[in-house]
Amino acid sequence: MVNEVNIDPKSRADMPTTSYSKPVIGATGKTGSWRTFTPQIDYDECSRCRTCWLHCPEAVISLDEDGTPHIDLDYCKGCACCAEVCPKKCIAMIREGFDEEESV
């Protein structure tokens, strides 16, 4: 996988998924159940730059054909790395069980 990261991809299909493995159900089940903050993407503001996808330590962000990121909340731990690295600041961290007005 390291060699794939260091190549110059010719298209999106040539890009590696991430440098990490894909999330799977572990011995204790899906890991997103103990999250306290949920990332929510403002798709109107998102530039599809892939920065969140590249920096997600759990590899729970996937991209569709046009580069739109989608977060798998079954495995997202709410670490906020995606929100911190987003150059457009279009990812809000919403406390679980609260409205968007109470985001951080």
C-alpha cells in the first residue's frame, strides 16, 4: 500500500482508498456507538478537496464519483480530525442528542 500512496494517480480510480485499512466490525461491535460528537458536512460549502478523507485516522470517510465525502457513522469515533483539517470549515461537530445550534 505504501507504494500506491507514492505514485502519481492518473484518475480517481487509481487512487488508494487511504493508507489505512477499511473499518470492520470488531470484537466489541461497531465502534461509533460511544462517540459524543458527530461530524456533519455542509455540502453547499464543501469544495470536495478530499482533505478530510486523507486525514481521517479511522478511514471512515468515503468519496463518491464527484469527490463528495460521506462519513460512516457506524465507525466514526467523533475525533474531529476531519473538522480541524477542513480548509473551508464546513464540517461541524454536533454533540450527540443535541441540535445543530449547539455545535462546537
